[in-house]
Amino acid sequence: MFSLSGKIAIVTGAGSGIGAAIARRFAEAGAAVCVADRDPAGGADTVKQIQSAGGVAEFVELDVADERACGECVNGVLARRGRLDVLVNNAGIGKVGTILQTTAEDLDRLWSVNVRGMFFLCRAALPHMIEHRRGSIINIGSIASFIGMYDRFAYVTTKHAVAGMSKAMALDHGTSGVRINCICPGRVETPFVQARMREYPDPAKFMAEMAAPHALKRMAQPDEIAAAAVYLAADESAFVTGSEFIIDGGYSAGK
């Protein structure tokens, strides 16, 4: 396992799914983790899991669409821990529908979380990281960051922006000691997906259909995405910036 001993990290959307897996894996690798989520129950559960395993974590209730709250989250970690080494922008939401089925309010809602939230947190964290000439920012995109998807107009739009912003920041700050990368997962078997599965008359058929586009014929597990985040947060990835880490089980291989 790559070591994150002594590192301080913020992980957004860490109350469940990929974010929770990243927070747990960071703590296992030695980082002190700020579990940031708008859901107090989910965030508290992630912190409890980390602390029960002997790790260091704290919960901060955070709506990433709130610019002031994003600044307070970063400044609070700096005040309590003295520095910030890793920022993971994982919080995100989706919307089913074509452009004709998407209202301006729908698009604004996804943009405020998936794009503006990342913007707010990066702007808050970067000055400190640049001053201390170290830091890793990991943005969670999607295969929708570089290919199109049916009936996901707003989601694809915002996830393309996540990849573009990651590359732009990596170029702008390449000599500052701060690295910025984007992880692009395929379909991941999160609690959200499992909840949707239970709504279907034939859950097994639903899961098979979700898995079918992948060459491996299964969805990813959150821990498989978290493993890549640990690498990008660790010193061993010192020469990696501006990259899209595609973890999609072969979904995009034939695109």
C-alpha cells in the first residue's frame, strides 16, 4: 500500500459510495481525513468506520454549492491541522434526460454541485498548497468526462467540464508543486445504484444491464476507484499531473 502517513486530506461526498471508500482508504494509508458531506448521518458513519479501524477522521457538514461553506471547510482544516495536502472533489449529482427533458434549473443544479463546487474548493485550497509547494488535487469525473452518453445531457456536460478544468489547472500550476488529476470511473456499484436496483421488478436483470457495457461484464466496486485515489495522493505519483485515470472495466475501449 502507498503511504499517506502525516498527510491531511479533505474528501467531499464522503458520506457514502466512492467518497466513503476514498476516505477509508486514505485513513488506512495514514492520512488524517476531513469527511465532508451534506448528509450528517452518512458522514458520521464514515468517520465512525475510520475511527473504529484506528484511523483519524472528522466530519464537516458541507454543501459544495455554497462558496462560503467551501472556504470555511478548507480554512477550518488549516486552522485545526496546520496544512492541507490532498483535496478530493468527489461530491456530484446526476440527471436523467436529453436536452429537451432538461430545464435550466436542472442544468443549474448539476452545474452548481459538479462544477462550481469543485471550483470553489480548488480556489480555496490552491493558495495554501502553492505557498507550501506541495499538494494533490483529485477530481472525480466519469467516463462521461470524455465520451457521450444517452439521456444524460446535463451530467455529460458537467463531467466534461470537470476534466477540462482539471487539465487547465494542471497546466497553470505545473511548476508550483501542486498536481491536479481526474479519475474517470465507469459504472460503480454504490449504495445509490443498489437502491435503484431494488426499485426494479427484476433486480438481477437491472444489474446485468448495468454491467453489460463493460468488457469485464461487471461494475466497479468503490474500493477499486479509491485505490487509484490513494496512488494519486501519494508521493509515488510525483510525476503525474493533468491525467485522466480511466477506470471503466473496458467500457470505453470500443468507443
